[in-house]
Amino acid sequence: MSEKENGGVSRRNLLGTGLTATLAATAGAVAGGGAMVVTHTGSARAETDDDHHKKALVPPGKLDEYYGFWSGGQSGELRILGLPSMRELLRIPVFNRCSATGWGATNESLQVLTEGLTPASRAYLSSVGLKTYQNGDLHHPRPSYTDGSYDGRYVFVNDKANTRLARIRLDVMKCDKITEIPNAHSIHGLRLQRYPKTGYVFCNGENRAPLVNTGKLLDEPKKWRSVFSAVDAETMQVSWQVIVSGNLDNNDADYKGKYVASTCYNSEEGTTVAEMTGSDKDHIVVFNLAAIEQAIKDGKAEEINGVKVLDGTKTSQLGITIYVPVANSPHGCNAAPDGKHLIINGKLSPTVTIFEWDKFDDIFAGKSKPESAIVGNVEVGLGPLHTTFDGKGNCYTSLFLDSQVVKWNLDDALRAYKGEKVNPIRQKLDVHYQIGHINATHGETKDADGKWAVALCKFSKDRFLNVGPMKPENDQLIDISGDKMVLVHDGPTYSEPHDATIIHASKLHPKEVWNKDDDFFRFSKEWAAKDGVKLGEDNKVVRDGDNVRVYMTAAAPAFGLANFRVKKGDEVTVFVTNTDDVVDLAHGFTIVDYGIAMEIAPQATASITFKANKPGVHYYYCQWFCHALHMEMSGQMLVEEAGA
Ligand code: K7E
Ligand code: CUA
């Protein structure tokens, strides 16, 4: 590294950063100069931007300190990034089709993608020749909690496009359950019960639609409904639903397991932009979990499409919701890690409004007015969307219109609201550009550690090489560990991360290889049992009328079957078991000119079913580079003409 590349940083500071490569180079230079002098140790010096960039640098071979779970937005997938390097580590297909892994085509993935569909959707999809939806719009990845801390079990994600909730297992980083939420329309806000554990997954039905949505009430939008759902995190069944007034945007739960709050930007219950923004006030709605569970027990729910649904509208007498007016069109809804406060982000209003969870007790008891829960209001800048926290009393709010992050102090905000002359605003930092979510390391847990925040920007404009009319998004890394926020990294991402949650690496312990008996392989295990085949040992073709089941192993560099023969018109299922027990030794199975491909990770079994309607010799090959003889890892499917 030259003096210039060092940016004038002294040798002492280079040593202080602990970058071994730099250290070695420096030591060499020192030795060459014939003098071994290390001076100024221990003297204070202000950190430069350069130091911050180095803090985010993860040298080759070193591991990141955090996992980031990144929304893939309209790509329908979930991504894992390492922080602070911002390196993309893995893509987990969820609502999308994946060419590499066969997600959406394999029997294992289709089981996940189809078993939770509503009867209405299943009928619709089959009428258009599909087994499941082919797209999704994934906004909010949320890791499960035990007592306000991440417990490493699952990540839950929403699908705004097709009204679904999905669960990703953190031991294998695979989606294992998807539930379509009946009676709701478009799941947007998604947050989890924090205490005593997750528990419930709270899903906001954003759009108002007829309840039941079967072609009636098309011209009576005032009768359309927005529905809030609580889903059991283990069974992934909808536990109950609550009908609300207005609509539901984002939500969050408290740290005591009592309340969930949601923003509403359409209290007008309009259907056009003009109608939806017509009044200068909207509201938040607060759900009382104990009161809801009691009302269900007391038989107050109506059963609609197999789900118990309660009336939580403004005119309901059940006492399960309260409505608190806030400025027009609020968006983000963020529980502070102090366990006491809730921040509502103004969007059209340049303010954030602070609520105190405990105040809802008296409001539900009828002892005080809904507005009494408001304990602060801060003018932060234009277009506040979301807020995150450092665990040291500071809040970081994204300003979409100003393209800034504003850091403000919660205590000062509470004092200012009481009339003291304090300015809660600490700093405004430019981000590039039009930021949506911001999320800090462990910022949504009681373990918020105030190290890094990511600013998920919707526009990158001039920040990267011009790649044509469609630009990447820009996920920026901010060092929030000091008094001042410092921007340290620009991260281009594909459409469109809305949100990300960040977990310390010590919290997760994914498996290196699959347990070959994992329930994820139940489809293959059940068929193998019926056919008397030992998965991972037998290589065998089972004919059962027009159904042919082909079982084979994959062990580098060969498939267990050099070829297999079927007849045109057969329905063929190929089961491949990767018997290699070696870290990172994945195989694949692709059939040429058949549109068939799937991934088989170490010790996994994957299966895929298709019609052998094209006669001829069709090679199958391993598409995951696995061995020096990877190119040779192939075989042939011989498809005879019918009647041959
Ligand atoms: Cu603000 Cu869907 Cu969380 Cu986008 S939402 S930004
Ligand atoms: Cu097996 Cu490439």
C-alpha cells in the first residue's frame, strides 16, 4: 500500500486497525529502513472517514461479524448478506422460481408452495395451468424472538403480492412453510410477538377488499374491509383475525406480549390517492392480545373461511382495539428497545410521534383518552418512513424526501414535549438516495448494540456505473458507533430490498450438511418407503403403470445410474440423494432440453416430476461444480417412442 493509498494515516493507526496485510507491509518497510520504530502509541487522534472504511473492511478469508437478512422485494427471494462487508452470501428462494435450485419445480419446494394455499387460490391457479404463484413481493424479514432477543429459530417474511406468510428455517436456511392468509388482501406489515416468545406472527392485510371476496360488493368500497391476522409461528395456521376501520400499513409488537400497534394511511377508506390523503389525520390502531383471546373464548368471533374473525372496527363494542389519531399517512411503526416506547413515522407529516406502551392500559380500561398515550412529537425532516435504534437512547429515522438519516435522542424528545428547551436532533446524514427502511444491528431487540445501521435507498442514480434505464438500489452501511454517523459503504442490490434485519453471528449456528432424515425430504422418504427403496443406497427404476420413479445417488463424480429408460408419455419422478458428506459439496441434476434442474446439497434428497413427452436421448448432468471430473458427472435418459 502506498503512502497515498494510506490517505496519510500514520503507522500507529494502521497497527491499531489490526489489518494483518497492512501490518506485514508496514513491518517490511520498517525492516528495510533499518529502524524498528513504533511511536505515538496510546495518543488520541480523531477518527477519520478512512478509519471507518477500514472498520467495514473484512479481509479475504475473514468472516463477517453479523448476518443480515435482506428482503428481496419483488424478486420474491430472501438474501443473506454479511456485515460489515455487505457481501452477499446466499439467496434463499421463497416466493420466486429459481433456476439454480429448482425452487418452484421440485416436489419438496412445491409441497411448501402449495400446501398452504386457500381453496379459492388453488382452484384459480389450476384453472390457469399453475400449481402455485410464480411471483411474490417480500418486504419484511423478521427473525423469531424469545424474551425480546433473537433466538435463531426462524425468519418470517411477508408476500404483499399474493397475501402470504412464509417461514425460513435458520438451521438450514430453507423456506419450510408458506401460508396464504384467507380473508385478507395483500400482507404488508409483518412483525412478531417478542414476549414471552414468537408465538404469534402479526400480518397486516393492507388493502381493503370485500370480506368475503367472491365478486359481490364490487361497487361498494365503503363495505370493504382491512383484516389483521395473528398466525401461529409453529403450525403456521391463522389463529384469529380482527377487522379494522381504515387500512393497515406497518405494525410492531411491544416487549411485554400485551399489545400490537399498526399504522393506517387510509382512515378515509378511499380508493383513489385524493380520497386516501383527503383528511389531515389518520390513525394508529392498537390491538389488545389478552382481550382478543378472551373474546375468541367467549364466542364473539364469526367464522369466515375457516378462521375466527372479530370485529375491531371503531364501532365495535368488544374493547379489543383502540384508535389514536395521528398526522396524515403514517408509515413505519417501530418499538424502541427500551421496551417502553413506540415510534410512529409521519411520511406525509415531517414528524415522528412517540407513544408509551404502558399508557394503553388505562385507555383500554376506559380511564383515559386515546391521545394520552402520546408522549412526544419531533419534527425530524421531510418524509420520515422508518426508525431504528442504537440501544443508547438514540433513534435513527429515514427521511425519504430529504434523502437523509436523522439521528435524534429519545429522552430529549420526551423532555421537549413536556416543554423543556432541548433540541433532540443530533445529526443529519445524507444518503443516496430516497431511503426507505433503516435498520441497526439488533435494533429491534433488547440487545440493540449501536454498531452499524443499513440505509436501504430506493434510488442509486449516479452512485454506480450506468447500467441502462434500470438501476440497482443502493444499500448503504453507516457506522453509528460514535457520536457522529459516518457513511462507509455503498452496496448495489437487485430489486428491491425494503428492509433488512441484522443478527450477530454468535446467535446462529446453521448446519454444515443436512441431516439425511430431515423432514424437509418427506416427499421422497414417503415414496421410497412405498417402493421399498433405501434412499442414498439403492439405484433403481420402479415402474408403476405410466408412473416411473427413478431413484439414484449422487457421489462425486458420478450418479448412481449411468442411464435410465422410460416411454414417451410416462410421468417420471427422479429422486436424487447426495451421499457426499463433505462441506460445500453440492450436486445438481439437470436434464437437457427438458427444463429440469435442481440442487442437491450434501446429504439432501431432491425430487422432481415431469412428463417424458419428448423422445430421444437426453443427457442429465450435474450443474454444480463438484469435482475435477464434474464434467463427466452425467448420464442419459432414454425416452422411447410410445409403443416401441
Ligand atoms: Cu416502508 Cu413495505 Cu416496510 Cu417499503 S415498507 S420502504
Ligand atoms: Cu456433481 Cu458437479
